Amino acid sequence: MALKTFVKVGSISNLGVARYCAGMGVDQLGFNADETADHYMSPGAVGDIMQWISGVEVVIEGAKPVGRNEDYLFDFIETSLQGYKLNFKYLDGLDKPLVYKVDYTSIQDLSHLYIQHKQSYILLSGQGKRLTLDQQNEIRALAGQYPVVLDFGFDQENAAELPEELNLKGLALKGVADENSPEFDHLMHLLEVLSTD
């Protein structure tokens, strides 16, 4: 199965959800490496899930200082930007593409960001299911400079059209605890809307 746009699903903590997402054709699955997070996943737990899945890139979220990430097998590492300055203590010597997670309220601070790795991208985070006209214009301008993946401002009604309208690389969705949670239906419907079938 294929999707109409690039899709990352984060906070994965369940094999069934991961397999469903992979079967729907998502590009990346995110696993939280922050031991204080609700959806923390140990290196062993990530490995147990990924041994059943192929064709999907792994993103380590909530990255720790290098040396504590080495037990994870991953393709991308997600890190937060504070303003436009990256906290390099987490990334020294790391030759992996980055997901720069940035809050929409800091969008003006990104004018001088230099993205070194060609596969890296900005994950623009925010609140709400609809974007204002000003937000659309700002995001479209940013997407003209950098690859941007958006995790807010959409729902089942506009998710399929928004990436093309704003020139986005794609969308980021949040994983759910398991297939029996009420949020799973929401995730499932979003992925069905984004499906090319």
C-alpha cells in the first residue's frame, strides 16, 4: 500500500500499531528514547518490534547524549531546536540525518538554520486542527527553504490536500498505546485518507 505523502508516526510503543502503520505504507516510525517519557522504549523493545517490520525507517525521539543512543539501531535522530541553535552536546560525532523538532511559535528563528544532511528535515509542531491564513503563508515560506513535516493543522478533512497546498515534505502523526485505544480509530482514518488506494 502507498500513501499520498511522506508520513512519520511517532511515539510507537506497540507491535500491532507498528505493523498496521508499516502495512499502510508509512515512511518512518518514531520510538521515544527518553526514559522519563510516557512511551519510553528501550533498545531491546525497539529491536523486538522492528524484527517483525521491514521497509520503514526508525527515528529515535527524545535523544540522549551520544554514547547512550548507541544501543539503538536507527536511521534518523529527532532533536529539539531551541531558537535556531541546536544543542550539539547530543549530536557530536553522529553521522545520521536529523529531524529538527521545532515549535511553530519559534518559526521566525529558523531564518539562518543550516541543514547539513540532505535527508534531514524540520518537524514543525503546534496545536489545532486548522491553520490560519497567516500560519499557512508562514509555513509555505518555510517549506520553500527547507523540507518541512507538519504535525498539526490537519484532520481527516484536509490531510490529503495540505501537503501539496503548503509544499510540505509530509505529515507527522502520533502513535497510540494499542489497537484497542479510542485514538487508534483516529490514526487509522487519517492513514486511510492519505492512502492512494
